[in-house]
Amino acid sequence: MARIDDLPADQQAVLRLLLTQERSYEEIARSLRMAPAAVRDRAHEALTTLGPAGGQVAPARRAQITDYLLGQQGDSDALGTYEALERSPSERGWARVVSGELSTLATRDLPEVPGASANGVAAILEDDDAPTQESGAAVRAKARADGGPRSSRRGGAILLGVLGVLATLAIGFFIGRATKGDSSGSSSSKQPAASTSGIFGQANLKPPAGSSSTALAVAYFLRSNGANGVGVTAQKLPALPKKSGYPIWLTGRNAKPLLLGYIQSVDANGSASGVTKLKQNPRDYNTVVLGQATKTTPSGPVPLLSGAVTFGASSAG
């Protein structure tokens, strides 16, 4: 059994979009320029990895439960899956474990697992050999009275702009420049060839140790229309002073820090997102830095947030 952070970058990206955007496999496939079956396969592979090992649940049933937990079934199919979970302790136990892990990321309520507590996680590790003591109707009625299952918002909310970031990459440059004559750094490596589209790398950006900041961000390495790019979506950023911006940097052990540009617009909730093309080899860099707000061209990165990059096995380069 693994955690979401242990999954390959492409599977993490699909789960994040499903759990924060409330979109279908087909809608996500259009945004990522992938086949719907490829999106669904990544979701199924991810939940298989997150669930208990041992083969207690048949692959076909895991696929149906996966679609149920990710909100990809219609009302009739969802009811059928729920009632099947009521009848099968092994399937119910598998679903509880997976739902508990998904709840750490979801920004919406997850479908109910029979017999689980209101927050969907308290009974995950319990021995589930005993039959459920309440009928499905009673459980569903209680869930409605309690306002439904409650899912954790840890980290997931900062990804609400991912689809918008992907769409922006297809259009072009979004992260602005803070000053005229500002120039990005360069790398000796050429842009790698890649034919795939979508997200192939990720960095979770957090404040430095000891900081009182509550800001968070996620950076994605993207492939679209034959070009690589870096997208950033953040929340709880401090308001920007006039004529200033948050610089976005890439750093690496053997590469000069690369200034990509600036985020120059933050909404009233402290949320912001942007994307820019990347001509350099992504693998020359291992850290993304969102710098302190500045009105002048910085000589180097001064982190407000930073995080290490994890590339998927099929990443460019």
C-alpha cells in the first residue's frame, strides 16, 4: 500500500484533477490531450497501488469501485456499487483504505463507503469481517443528516487552477515580467525531444523552515503543442505591492539559477497561477522556487516557497 505522494507524476496529476475539479475522465482527457481510456487507466492504476495488496478484490470489481470513489458513475451504477460494497467485507475494506487516502487530497466530499464513519477514515484499519449492522438506507439517511462525509482539504485546494494552467500553455506566455530589459537565465542543454502531452513532473512548494507563512503552491512541468513549460498555482500568497511580482526560479546542482518570469496578479484570496515555456532541459533542474515579492530584478532566488522536483518515468529528457 502506498501514499498519493509515492505515485508516478502522471497518476498523481490525474487524481488531483479528479479530486479537486469534479470533472469526468472525458473532460480531463480533452484538457490533457489524451484519450479518455488513458486517463481512466491512470486512475485505476493509482487506486490499485493505494489499496491493500493481496488480491482480495478482483480487478473488474476494483475498476468499478475506483470509478465509484472518483465520482465517475451515474446514479444507478453508483447505487449498485454501494449495495455491492454492503455485501462484500473484502471489497468494503479495500474501498475504505483507498477512500481514506483519497480524502487527504480531495477538496470535495467523496462517495460514501458503507459502514464507514462520517469522515470516512476512522474505521479504515478496523477488522471488517463482521457484517454491517445498519442497512444501506439507514447509513445513507444518517450521512445526509450529518451533511455527508467530510474530506480533508490538505494541499488539494491549491490545485484548482491546474486545468486553466494547461489551457494557458496552449495559448502562450502567462507569467509576466516585472521590469523591462529583464532576461531569463540560460542552460547549456538543448530542449529535449518529446512526443507526449500532459504533466510529467511536479514540485510541492512550501515555506522555508521556521517561516510563519501559510502560503502553498504546486509547480508542474508540462508538455503541450510540442513544447515544454512550467506552470505554478498557489494559494494564500500575501498581496502584491504595486509594480511588483513574485519571481519564479528553477535551480539545479549543476545549472545556473534560471529566472522564468513573474507572477504579477494575486486575487483577494491570495490565489495565483501562471505558466511559461521552458526551452532548457527540465532535468537540469531539481528545485522550483517562488521568490519573495520584488520591484526590481533579483540577483538570485530568495525563497518565499520552494520544493524539490519529481519527474515521472516518461518525462521529457
